[in-house]
Amino acid sequence: MLGDHHSCIQYWPDVPTKCSSLGLPADLRSHCFPKKQDVMNSAITLRLRELQRTSSLLLFEYRNLFCHGDICMPFIPGSNVMAYQDSHHLTAAGSLYVAPFLCEFLKKHGFLQNDSGIQ
């Protein structure tokens, strides 16, 4: 299972048009730049983590890749490139940013071979 794809709906509403503005009103600032603890501890994420502990479910959590310190953002870190197309879909650039992390996760769990050809 690839992360918790609906947990950011409340955080990144209509991302490209609302969160890319420089002068965000205060109410949107908290939605576009939520606290990391809120993003990483949403109800569905906590439930998925519980399922992972008690089953064979694998959970690739990628949202922390878009956090710096205690704030998360809808941009690729260190840039002003939008990572989210909407509230729960990555842009092509966002997907390219996440790809190496996903590959490492899949290698770690034996779904991809590592560079030496060994699983």
C-alpha cells in the first residue's frame, strides 16, 4: 500500500491554485503548510500503521519527504516546484522525487533487486 493517499485532502485543497500563492491568507497557510504531526498522525495513517503491525500489510509512507522540521508543504523540498497535482495526487515532478525512496523501500522488502542483482 502506498502511503495514505486520502489523508492530505484536508491539508492541500486544490493545491496548484490555492497553495502556490505568495500571499496566502492565514486560514490557507495552515492548510497548505500543516504541522508534520498532524499530517503524519491522521486517523487513517494511525489505523494503517496498526494494520501493518498486525498483518502482512506494507505501508510506504512518503509524506514526511515533503516536511522540513515540523512543517509539511506541497512543494518538492528546496524548490518552488509543486509536488501535488491536487489534494491527493502527486505531479509528475512529485512522483519523480518520490521514486528513489519507493525503490529503496521495495528493495528493502525484497520486491526489487539491489544494484548487485541480489534480492
